[in-house]
Amino acid sequence: QVQLVESGGGLVQAGGSLRLSCAASGRTFSTYTMGWFRQAAGKEREFVASITWDARSTNYADSVKGRFAISRDNAKNTGYLQMYSLKPEDTAVYYCAAGMPGFQYNYWGQGTQVTVSS
């Protein structure tokens, strides 16, 4: 059983940066794939980034590649999403998710709002 809590969202100007955190409960988090998703108002939830349990592999949506960086610290049971050069189109609720490799993301956080103003 894993519980996830996101933090770090807020209001920033275009071109600014934010670092989102995902605090996880349970020692199983260290063996799970961790991902970030976002959902803008009126749109479907979309994939942002993912990272394997050992951080050997990362994956990014084309829309954020080169601007966002996903990382994790298993000793702290925490995942991160560092966001640079934010654009208004990055505005969304960002969700942290976790799942066993080879399975769907079955654990989700409550989401944290990121708003980028022009």
C-alpha cells in the first residue's frame, strides 16, 4: 500500500521555475516506477514524465523534454519534478503516481495546482 502527497505547486510567471515534490508512504515506493501526470482545465490527463525505481531510465513527454527533470530519492521516499522555463500552457493540476513495473499506475496523489502567468 502506497500513499502519495504532492506539494510545491503555485503561481509563477512565464519563464520561471518550480520544483514539485511527491512524498510517499510505505517502503514499497522504492521499488515502484514513479510518474508525473497533469490535467489542464477542460482537458484529459496527460503523461508528463516517469522514472524507474533505480533511476536508470527516465521518459518525458515531448512537450516538456529539455525543460522538466524527474528525479527521486528513495532514501527519503520522495520523488521530484523540477520544472524550468515554464509556459502558460504548463498550467494544470499535477499528479504524482506510482506503480509496480509492468503494471498500471494504481497509486495517485491528490494533485497540486501549477499556474503559469504571462
